[in-house]
Amino acid sequence: MPFTKINQSFYRYEITYRILNCDKSEEIRTDRLDTDILYNKLNFWNKKRHMRDCERKVISKVIQDGRISRLQILQENFILVSRYICRVN
């Protein structure tokens, strides 16, 4: 039986950051955001723009907590999530 293999791999944005609260406590968090960037759509000329957009989405969600006095990004990157679908012809 012949089949076709369809690549639906996408990139997940992962960020690690340090939060300093108003009460001088500190914590390190890691968040993930599934993006709609497909496998062959992330290139060196648009990677920085996509990273900046994802960073804004995550940071805007985090700063809604009013106790945060400072936020420092420690690490951020895109991780490829492999996803294939096989269809029988």
C-alpha cells in the first residue's frame, strides 16, 4: 500500500527568565509557547523577528502579576517539534 508522508513539524518557543519580586524574593521560570512557524519557514533573516514577537507574548502574560519589580531573560530559543502524518493513497 503506497502512502504519503506529510511533514507538519513546527517550532516551539522556550524561554527561561528570572523574576525579582517587590518583596526581594527571586524565582526562575521556564515557559513554552507553541508557534505557527512551520519547519521550513524559520530562517536566519526572520528568526530574530519571530523571537521578538514570541518574547513579547510571553512577557506580556508574565507581567500581569503586579508583584514583579524586575524581569531578566536568561535563555531563549526555538525547539523543533517533529510531527509527521502518513496518509494511505
